[in-house]
Amino acid sequence: MTADQIILFSLFAAVFALLLWGRWRYDLVAFTALMAGVVLGVVPVDGVFAGFGHPATIIVALVLVVSAGLMRSGAVFLITRTLVDSSRSLGAHIALMGGVGGVLSAFMNNVAALALLMPVDVQTARKAGRAPGLSLMPLSFATILGGMVTLIGTPPNIIIAAIREESLGAPFAMFDFAPVGAVAALAGLAFVALIGWRLIPSRDDATLDASDIAQYVAELTVPEDSKLIGQRLGELDETAHKSDVALLGIVREGKRLYGRARNAVLRAGDTLVLEAVPEALDEFRTALNLAFSDADREEMLQAAGEGLDVVELVVPQNAHIIGKSALSLGLHWRQRSVLMGISRQGRKITSHMRRTPIEAGDILLILVPKDRGGDVANWLGALPLADRGLAVTQNSKTWLAIGLFAGAVAAASFGLIYLPIALGLVVVAYVLTGIVPIKELYDHIEWPVVVLLGSMIPLGAALETSGGTELISGGLISLTAGLPAWAILTVLMVVTMSLSDVLNNTATTIVAAPVGIQMAQALDVSPDPFLMAVAIAASSAFLTPIGHKNNTLILGPGGYRFGDYWRMGLPLEVIVIAVSIPAILVVWPL
């Protein structure tokens, strides 16, 4: 093993270890590794940023903007608005939602597809009186499966196509993944709808909702002889934080002051509307010598509700609030909003929650100023869990959005135009027609994924150039010596799938795809079946909530625990391998 290979293997081992640890965000880990590679001399300086202009990186960014355009235009709503029917049986609901989720995720980013359908699924579950956890995991798995069918359905397919273009001179086309991907997706969806959902542990619904607020909203009155008279409400923040109390506003002479209450000068008889558990409420009342209000708690809640809304938000994997608390974010004074509770893996956190660091998959119950729930959600980088009243463009643009996208897909599929160019033209058309406002254009791009791809691609190229991928492939060939082709493909899929279950599937694909090509060349067979095996396996992350962003997204809303995923995920991965190997050997012969 050469010195360059040792350095690169060490860098990749560090990247994988840090991704598995999860303490640092994956884009920072990848970019740090890239910089270390340059400093150590294993990544050439002239190619260090080549990954940021790589077709795979560009396509991923463009697909995210196109997905946003399809949602804003109402194109996706056209499909989903008929799905909320609580009278359907659970099995029928899962089959329908899974089918729609699979189709949508084949043509748009699968995380966006889940984010759109999840509120529909939660709303249906609540109307039917069942826990959302019974149907959210099947929906997540369905959107992951659907992404396998087309080139743009999931980042691993995009990366595989780009690597094929670099190594073999031509990329996979839009629907080259369909024969194998569709077989895997249909078999997986059938299992999920008929059997898989029955394997999910049954628990009570742990999702927070507005009814949880009634026991925490209270009122205290400023007495005639209070030392607080003449002070501003904002000056009470320090005492409130020490007592774990949130100041929502003031009721004065029957008028509710919320937005401007922070700078209001306190008067005798003012009523402070606040949120606290009983123990914290009593501590705060004693510290400031306040009096209890005579109002009934239900009346207080109703009064507060006239100027406030309650929103449920789920925290995605890349949200900038992860690792921070509501207090450190300044949620109260920046957005005039109050964190009322956190639901984490089926456990409700309602004590000292404003000092609790937020994790991916958490559900946040937040009290926000009237009609500002969407703004607060965007500021936090979280996704609404209930009916969101999404702002869409005029209905007349729905078919325009669909037509532009369909035309681009058709042109790229027939080889009339290079796919990144086709998607780029769609984005330009969406902006010019107002489907995606130009001021929101860059908001829809998931920049951490762009940085991850831009950083990992040069590292992967360096590993291949140094002969590192040849070493790995040689080890796998030695391990499978004397075995038939289907067994060799199975080993490659199992190794790739195992990595994808615990690591980012993008990073897994960048390493596994060149290994597959090297294995094919060593065996003197076509590399296409090996690339297809990697594509299917890298997308099949069903065992853990960290293997795929969709699995993380449902963690809180479904009330799941880490060990719940493998119950349905393990047999699903076995089924995917069992049906994919024969399909690969038939469609892409050695």
C-alpha cells in the first residue's frame, strides 16, 4: 500500500467515523477532509473544487428547485388533495399513500415528496383516531423506494450516472434505472402495504398538539404596590429564564398586547400572560410578588388564542437549529414565539424545554403570533406537521409547470439535450413565469448536500487515481472467489446497503460505485450490472433513522425509537436484494 493510499484510506475512515458519530454536520466533515487532502498532497490543487461544478452536484441542486416549483404551482396538490379520507382501512390508506409517494419521488426529490405527504398522512391518522406511527414509516419507505426508478429520483442514481460517464464515456439515461428500480420498488411497496406495517411496534400517539397548552398557559396580575410598575416587560426576561417561564404578552383593559408587549411599560392591574408548569409558575410569582388572576384557565387560553396560533413543526436532518436551544436561538425575542413542548422519539419534553438542545426528528410545539406560523417555520428551517395553507401560484400555472418539466424529461430521455441543461432551462422558465419567485430561488437548494457532493467527489477521484478502489475491489473479489455472478453482486449489494444504513448514501455511493467498476474490470465483465447493484443498494437504507433523511424526518412525528426501523426494514432489504439480483442479470447481462 502506497503512502497516498494510506492517507486517503485514513481520511475516508475519519469521514465515515465522524458521519457515524453525528456530532458534526456531514458537509463540514466532508469539506474538512477535502482541505486535509489538499494539504497532505493527495488531492491535486487544480482539481480541489472540481466537484462543485460536477454534473451530479448541479443536477441535485436543480432537482430541488424543480421540486419546489412543482409544489408551489399546485401540481402536486392536484394529486394529494383527494387523499384525506379517514374512512379507508389502514391497509388501503398505506397502499394508496405509498403508491402516490413512490410515483412522486420518482420525479422529484424524495425528501420533498415526503415533506409534502407527511402532513396529509398525520391529518388522516388523527381523523381516523389512530397513531400516525402506524402509517408514517410505510410512507417514508415508499418514497425511498420510488426514488430508485429514475435518474433524478435520488442522489445515488445521479452520482452513478455521472461516474459512468467519466469512466465509460456515457451516463445512464433518465429511465435506464426503471426496469430494475421499478421491480424493487413494486416488490417493496407490496410488502410494506400487505405485511410490513403490521411489524411496526404499536404505541400511543406521542405527538404534541394544541391540547397540551391548556395546562401551561396562565395569568398573573401586577398588584397596586408592585415594584414592577414603570418597568418594561422585557426587563423581566432574566427572572423568567431562571424560573423556566415564557412571557407571552400583556392583557390591559381587555386589550391583548402581544407583538409590542416586550417594550410595554407595566402598570398596576396589568395581567401577564405566560407559559409555565405549576412549579415554575409559583417560583416566578414568588420572585416578583405577583398575584394570581381570577380568570378561569380555559378563558385565559381562549384569550391568548385570539392573538396567537399553535404550530407543530418537525426538525429535518439539516436544520440549522440542531444542537441549539430555543433560548440560545432567541426564539422569543426574535420571532415573538414560544416553545411549548418537544416530542422526541415518543417522549414528551415539557420541562426546561427552552434550554434543551434540539435534535433532528424532534417535533416542536410552538405558540406564534397570528398568521405567522409559516414565517417562523422557515426561520427555524423546520417543516409544518399539520395543514400548512401552502402559498401556491395561480391554478392556471399548474399545467404549465407540469408541461415544462415533462418536456424537459422527454427531451433528456431521447437524448435531444443534456439533462443538466434541460433541468436548468426548466428552472429559468419557472423563474420567468413566476412559478418560483426569484427571491426564493436559492432557498430551495439544500446547500449542505451540495457541499457534501462537491467535497466528496474529488476525494473519491483521488482514491480511484491512487489505486485505492482497486485494492478494495480486489479484496471483495478474493472474498467471493469461485462464487457465481449473482453471489458476487449480492455481496456488493450487502456491503453497500450496510454502509448506507449508517452513513450518508451520497458518501457511500461515491466510494462504492468505482469499486463496482473495478470489480467488473477485474472479472472482465460489463460494469453496468455492478453499477445498478450499487444504485439500488445505496438507496435502500431502511434499518435505522440515520441512514436516510426521510427516516429521520418521521422519527418524532411517528413516535419511533432507534430500534423500531429494522423490524420492517430488515425483511424489506432482503426482499429488495432478492428481486433486484435476477432483474439486474436479465436487464443488464454480464
